[in-house]
Amino acid sequence: MILYYKLNIMFTILQKEVSSILSSENSIDSKLLAVCSLLKENIPHYNWVGFYFKNGDKRELKLGPYVGTPTDHDIIPFGKGICGQVAESNENFVVPDVQAQDNYIACSISVKSEIVVPLFKDGENIGQIDIDSDTPDPFTAEDERFLEFVNREVAKIL
């Protein structure tokens, strides 16, 4: 119960910081990288934080700013992996145990769980925020609501 309470307070504080970062005069990529860093540094179960965006008219996602272990997954086809499935479903996808997923793209052997939340601009799914965790099953409904907030704020600058 105490951890739950602390995370809710942390999410409230981080919302203000996210809005502040996104209203700065920096480039879009710099802002997104700063948001990724903020989340990774302040939320203990966020070990890899990044954005993927629709790659033009192609049915694929292209890696944007991120923090964490480098990944070879610069391009992800729609339907492939958790991110590719979110690109098609337009819905949040919380994976408590990545090993239990048939259509999972492994980025690191340390990753135990993942959450992906689509990013909409003018009603169109244009990308997503992707969080990997080395902790089994850490994501809650509060994580989802917080990441939806982040994506709504990001959409405003795109």
C-alpha cells in the first residue's frame, strides 16, 4: 500500500515536470529524450523508456528518442512484437511476463515485463511510448493513466 501511494505521488509530480519539459524551447527530439530520461530516472521499474513513431506511409514503426540499453530494433513492422501489435490494435498493451508472449521481440535478456501505450494525434495512432522493466509484473492501471497523460502532452508538440 505504501509503494502504491508513493507511486501515485510520484506520477503527480512527474506530470508537472513532463509538461515543463515539453513546453521548453528545445527541439522535439531533445524534449522527448528528456522525458524518457525523467521517467527512467524517477520510476524504479522503468528500465528502458522510448518512443516509436509510424514511419511515413509504411506499415512499420521507427525508433525515436530513448534511454536504456541500446537496441537493434530500429524498425518494427506492424503486427510484430508488442509495439507492432499496439500499432494495429490502437490499445494499451501491458505484458506482466514477456516470456509468456508468443509474439515478443526480445531486446534484452534482463527484460521481464513491458507496457506500450499508443500516441494519438488528431485521432490517428502516430506512435507509442514503450517501457521495458527488469521487474516481473510491475505495471498498474496508474502506470497506464500516467503514460496516457505523457502521450497526450507529447501529441501537443507534434
